[in-house]
Amino acid sequence: MEARWLRERYAAGATVTSSCSGAVLLARTGLLDGLDATTHWAYCDALRRQYPRTRWHPERGLVFAGAGQRIMMAGSGIAWHQLVLSLIARHAGPEAAMQVARINLMDWNTTSPIAYASLRHGAQSSDPVVMRCQEWAARHYQAEAPVAQMVALSGLPERTFKRRFAQATGMSPIEYVHTLRLEEAKQMLEAGDDPVEAIALEVGYQDASFFSRLFRRRVALTPAQYRRRFGGLKRRLVAAQPGPDVPPDARARPTKP
């Protein structure tokens, strides 16, 4: 019923918008077939499978599509701020949108939502052979030739193992290892000041240039940009935690002026 109503409104000339998980309902209308679209990064894999005729872009915070660009979609996080400002600019003019942004201290954040996403996605496999290899990879992702070692651990022919692993996890074995390595690298970049080359070596990459290219392709930021963006944020969050001498029942209470 809701999907039909949205189709009717769009056909009558209305602008249709979605933010974050609202893309799930919008996709059901069929209006996104053959178009670019965005949503929260956590929904994109499922939506790609369910609506393969739509080109899903989790890395884009805002997408305009359709006739007259009357489909406006915001993705993850504060991208809905961008959507609001775009609607105001479209209907009341850019200066009105700027005034709203100034009053509400709204910033047009250009960091890709992918940078905020955990690279780990999908549940632990129910395939016992694949699960054993996943557990091994979680402990030894930095090892040399990890895929060959997982093949040996599985006891399966290499081609059979790779096919079975991909069916169980949605990723090839090497993609899975890269995912584990890059997630660990993100944690190290957030928490410390080690050189990028040292972090690359620590997580299993002998070639720091390859590591940096792979990181940028998967995270949408260079390692240095990621550290600048999130290292300070993590330090501020850690500093905001109450000390051990603060009673637990007092930690949530605001301080009186």
C-alpha cells in the first residue's frame, strides 16, 4: 500500500526522498530500477541482492536520481543534514539553506560514509570447515600466504575450498583476509602514532604502498587521512570517560553550575 502510494505521488510530480533505511521502502516501489541510489552502508549488500537493477553506492552520502532529479536519497550518518539543506535550497533558494546551516551549525561533511563502516560484515559461517578457517584467520591474518595455509587447514582441494568459502561468507578467502587486516589497521591508526609503514608490516603487508592503495580503495580515505579524521575523535572520546574514582551512579548525572 505504501509503495503504491509513493509511486502515485511520484507520477503526479512529487519529489520523493529517503534517508538511511528509508531506502528499503523506496526500493520496493520499483522507482529505483536502473538508477543510482544510496542508503546506510549496512543495508547495501542485502539491497543489492534483492534489487540488482539498482546501482547502490554506500560511499555516497547523497544521491539525486530520476526524472527532474525528483528522487533524493541520503545515506549514512549525518547525510540527512545534506538532504535537508538540499531540499531547502531547491524550494527556498541557496541563501535560505545557508542561513539554516549557520543557525544550526550544520557542516557539509564530505567524508565518505564508508570510512565509518566496519569492514567486517556477515555472520560467522555455519560451514564447520569454513568456520575453522575463519577462526584461524582471525588469529593469523598477518601470516605469509594465509590463503594457502587455510587451504591446507581445510583439507580440501584449493578450487573446492575457495568456492565453498565464497558461498559461505560472500567473499573470496583473500578478500576476507584483507578485511581482517584493514580492520586491524583502522584500530591501530585510531589508537596510536606508529608510522603507516610499520602498521602495514604489522598487519601483514610487506609493501606499504600496496597497503595504502588497498586501504584507500576499501575505506575511501588514505591511512593518513583516516588517522587525522578518527584518531583525534577517539582520543576525545577516551578522555571523556569518567575516571575510576567516579562512582558509577554519579557518572550519568550532569554537574550543577
